[in-house]
Amino acid sequence: MLRRLSSLSTREPARAALVAALPAVFVLVWSTGFIGARLVLPHSQPLTFLALRFILTTAVFLPLVWASGARWPTTPALAGHAAVTGLLLHGGYLGGVFWAIEAGMPAGVTALIVGLQPLLTAVAAGPFLGERINARQWLGLVLGFGGVALVLGDKLAPSAGTLFQGFGVDALLATALALVGITLGTLYQKRYCGGLDPRPGAVLQFSAAAVAMGALAVLTGEDMAIEWTGAFVFGLAWLVVVLSVGAVTLLMVLIRMGEAARVASLFYLVPPVTALLAWALFDETLGPLALAGMGVVAFGVVLVMRSGRA
């Protein structure tokens, strides 16, 4: 009995440390998605690549579901909720971002617009989930968005009159689709998919998104040509295994564990971490404005994460 109690007492701190580290691991892994996209986009059209990515991700998850004996949804309604979540989180968000960049919108502008997601989630979490956002959390959310603007300030401050050169209304609509997709997907997952095992849930989500992206690729006239270079294969493998399997699973776990607004605030940390990775891997410089913005983002996230219900 004493040995059993001792074993339990040593496991609890380790489990608590693992749970506490999940947000940091998620932000780091999710941020590498932009690096992976930089490798694959020159060699494939966006919707074609996303359809391939989602098909391969589904193929990775299927044996994991069978090997673990995870339970599939017990009702058609729950399976339908998982498919809707996939269309929003994967199809809407990633499809919108890739479409916007393909239409000529700079990645920095796209990232800043999508960076409104935590604020939009906080606004919608009240009526949709019944979550209460207190004044300190609102301050943290606003600070987070301001910090993102500082980090991307150099990219968002071109010479006068050139901000919207190179892209049109279609790019703006695509970015708005990405913003709405990830916001509604987060809220929908929290409300309707809490009782669903993440592994079979992922199969349903990614298969639904794969069908949608494949259909859109055909409808928009993509020729579905792919250049199978070493960089493309590495980027594809990274985005499938590390992002679509690892990071998305972490996101589902975090949504189940915490309030939607608090989880959404983690996305404020993605642009600063991405900037650090780009500096380390591609020698992109970070100015004083960007460094100050990182500090503001970190402080804003702390306010949101520490001000909600336990």
C-alpha cells in the first residue's frame, strides 16, 4: 500500500508538469507550420496541396484508431459534428490562408488579420458557450492583438499608398474566411465534440476537409500538378505528421481542457515564435519593434490564461 501511494505521489507532479507544458509545446509546433508552407508552396498549388495533406493525415490516423481500439462516434449526429469541425478548422482556416497568399496578400498582412481570432472568439464565447470574460482578460486579449501588430509592424508599414497593391477583394475575402473558420471551429469543437475521442474525431475531420479541398481544386481549375522535390517531400511530411497529427491533436486536447477564449489567446504567440524561427533558420532580422511586441504578446497571454476559471 505504501509503495502504491508513493508511486501515485510521484506521478501526480509529473502529470501536472506535462499538462502545464502543453500550451508551450502547442505554440512551438503550430508556429512551424509557416516554415513548412514556405517549403511546399513553390512546388504545388494550394488547394491541391491541402487535399493531399488531409488525405495523408487521414491515412496516418486510421491505423492509430484501429491499434488503440478508440471508440468511434456513437451517433450520426456526433460524427456530423466532427465533420463540420473539420470543414471549419482545417478547410476554412487553412484553405482561406493559402487562398489569400496565392491571391497575392503578403503573409504578414494575412497573419495579422487572422490574429484577430482570439478577440473574435472571446466575443462569441459568451453567447455560444456561456463563458464569462472578465475585464483583465479583455485587457490581455487587446494587448495580445497590439503585440502582434508590433511584431508585424515592419511588414505592415510599406511606403505610402502601397499597402493593398498586389491583391484584391478576393484575397480579403479569403482571409476573412480563414478568420471565421478557425474561430467558429474552435467554438464548435468545444460545444459539440467534447465527448468524442480525438483520434476517430481527427479521421472524420480531415476526411471531410480533404473532400472539400479536392472538390474546390477541381472547381477552381487547378491542374493538380506537383513537383516532387526533396524540399516538397520534407515539408509535406512535416506538415502531415508534426502539424496535422501532433499540433491539431494538442489543440483538441487543450480545447477540451480549458475555456475557448483562453485557448484562443495562445494563437497570439504564434507570430512572434514564427518570427524567431525565421530568424534562426532563414536569417530574417528582428528589429526593436518586433522584440517589444513579443513582450507585449507574452504579457497579454499571461493576463488571459491566469484570469479565468481554474
